[in-house]
Amino acid sequence: MRHSVIYAAGLVAIVLTACSKEKAGKDATPYITEVFEYMPAPGQFVNTMPLYEEGDTQETMNRKVLEAIGNNNRGLISLGGWGGYVVVGFDHTIENREGLCDFRVLGNAFGDEGGSSEPGIIMVSVDANGNGLPDDLWYEIAGSAHIDPAQEIWYQAARDNGNDVALHPDYSMTYLRPEQEAAASEEEEYILWEDILGRRGSIPKNKYHTQPYFPQWYGEDRLSFSGTCLPQNGIDESGEGTYYVLYKFRYGYADNDTNSGAGSVVDISWAVDSRGQSVDLPGVDFIRIYTGVNQVNGWLGECSTEIMGVEDLHLLGEEIATD
Ligand SMILES: [Ca+2]
Ligand SMILES: [Ca+2]
Ligand SMILES: [Ca+2]
């Protein structure tokens, strides 16, 4: 009997620990403190950002990602092609304050109207079961193209360019490990993929990045991802393959605007459930970001979201109203 009382006391302690995370204490940090999973899709910066070394495992790669983008270190990681993702956590719950943006995702996009926008789709989750792990329901942040792709100012130009400008909400893709590494320094059909729409394509190997592009710590030959696929935002403005512009979406995505730009901040109130309905979240404990566009832009290579960090705006004392 006595034993069960002690056990119950233990349970209470666990519940209190979970609750204490709900409000940011004075020691809380605005930055990423945990990386739960890093699984990029194949890409030209995969296995170098962060660096894969012989013997690395999923666990050691997660740790390398934390060293890069955690605790305001501001290193850079690449999520590779469409679907590649990272799941991060914090030492407190990021509060959803009414009428305000709540967090910022840092990337390496530049240009006022875009130029190098490689949008990542952002998902959020609440540690509903209080176990400290991201094994709860996920909600997607409905960015501007989730609402209406045709409102992006570059929409018609992208359409005229032959881009796929549709938003595919239940998209999935499978990448195939190459049977052998590319022999030449360049190879158009290097990593083959197929998608749920029956389309096939490839991630080409380019001469600037010669390492394997398939994540080397991943053991299987087929690597699948699912989520939303955004309209293709890259246009070859030169018409001869020399000048690609990757246009910026209006709001709600990662690595889409400059880090100081209005497009890099997110209001948790933009979250929707799997049916696209708004959800009312008091705050979030976990954030998942995945590359949102499936497009290869000539010599620039595949569109791949890069992440430099995440910041809790409230802990930073930044008050940014939601437009
Ligand atoms: Ca908010
Ligand atoms: Ca959980
Ligand atoms: Ca980028």
C-alpha cells in the first residue's frame, strides 16, 4: 500500500513537470533546445549540412543538427528536396498570444521579393500527453499559398513559365537510393523519385557538390515523405538557364523571407487540422519543418529549405502584430 502511495507521488511529480513547461520560467531560453529527428530528402547539401561522417547514426545526426541550429548557434542545416524535415523542441511552451506572431524561423533566404526563397512548411504540436516527446497530433501552419496560391504576385508568371502552380494537400514522394554513386561529376538522372500523382523525376547531381546526396545514415533503399506540396516558385528569368529567381510567398513559411523580414514570423493561430479547419492552440511545444516545393532550378539545383534556428518572439520581447 505504502509503495503505491509513493508511486502515486511519483506520478504527481511527472504531471507537475509537464505543467511547469506550460509557462516559460525565468530560465527559459527563446531558442531550440532539442532536436528529435532530422530526416532530409536527397539534395546537394545533404551529408554536408550537417556533415555525415562514417559511423554516424540517426541519433548522432540529430545531435549535430542541435549543435548547428540549437541554442542560438545559428549554423545552417539543409532539409534537401521536397518532404525532408526536422523536428525540434524547446525548454518551455511557446505561447500563442492573441493578435501577435509568436515565433520566427531563421533560414538563409535573401532578396526583397524573394530570389532565393525555398519555402519550408511549418507544423506545430502540443505535448498533449505530457511525455516530452513529439508523439501527439500535428497541425500545419496554413501559409499564404495554403489559403490561395493565385494571390501570390508571381503566380501568373510561374504559370506562364509552365510551373506546377497547384497546391497539392495530400502529396507524397518516394526517392530511390542510386544503385551506384554517380560516376561523372554531373548526372541528370542521379536520384530518381516518383510521386503520388504518378509523376517521375530526378534530383540531378551537380559539379559543385560531389558527395552522395542520399542521406547516408538511412538504411533503406526507398525514402518516402508525405505532406503538402506548394506551387513551384522558381522561374528562369534569363530564358537561357543562367538566372533563376525563386519568388517569395506572402507569409507563413520557413526560409522564404529574410530573417529580419515580415515573412519570417508565424502566428500559432494560423494552424489548421488535417481537414484544413482552424484550431485554437494556447501554445506549442514542438515544431516540424519540411521542404515545401518540389522543383529543380537548373544549375541552382533542387529547391531545399535551409534552417538556421527558431526564436520565441515573446521571450525575446518582440511584439509583432499579425496583419
Ligand atoms: Ca499568436
Ligand atoms: Ca507527447
Ligand atoms: Ca535556402
